[in-house]
Amino acid sequence: MPYAGVPHTASRTFRDRNRRAIQDYMTAMVAGIQIFRTKKQAAFRAIGELTRQKDPTLLERTYDSYAKQYEAIGGVSTPREAGFESMITGFYERFNPQGIKNRDAKPYLDPSFVQKALERLKLGKK
């Protein structure tokens, strides 16, 4: 799978006017992934609160599913060209093929926010 989860998007105007807010948001997302990966009981509590699930077997399965996705991306949610293109061709082509004007993901990728989050959290690139 070329992507894990849902891509985070913002318009260029919003990005340009709110860089600090986006940076803080992405830092929180990266930190959350790291907590999920390193503190299993905290992850179980979060899953339980969000899903209202208490069954330990289902909590374990849900945790394992997300943990595998996070391990596949090295715990770092850097935007990947293949992931964006997969979203474009998979989702939009299926529901709105006439609305696709550009299938090239490169103009929409901006890994700088994740890279800055890694620096802020002193995680380095993994």
C-alpha cells in the first residue's frame, strides 16, 4: 500500500498564511504516531475512547493493524508521491473522473512540515 491513513491537505493560500499552525499540527501528528508505537497501553486507551470498544481482542486487532501501517512507513508520515497518485487514480477517478485535471502528485507534495516536525521532536529521519 503506497500510503497509510488519509493524506492531510490544505490549500496553498491556507498553507502560506498559516505555516505555524500547520507545523504545530504536523508535529502533533508525528508525536502521536510515536506515542502509539512506543506506548501500547496508551494506544489501547486512545483506541477504546475513539471507538468506544472495550473488547481486548478487538483492541489488539485494531492496534496491530495500525502498528503494521506505521512500521511500513517507518513511523514517519512523510508524503509519498505514489500514495498521492494512488489516491488520485483510486478515489477521484472512481467517483469524479472528469474532475481530474492533473494526475501528477509532485506539485502537491510538501514534506517540509514533516521534516520540521522530526527536527522539533529530535527524531531524525528514520
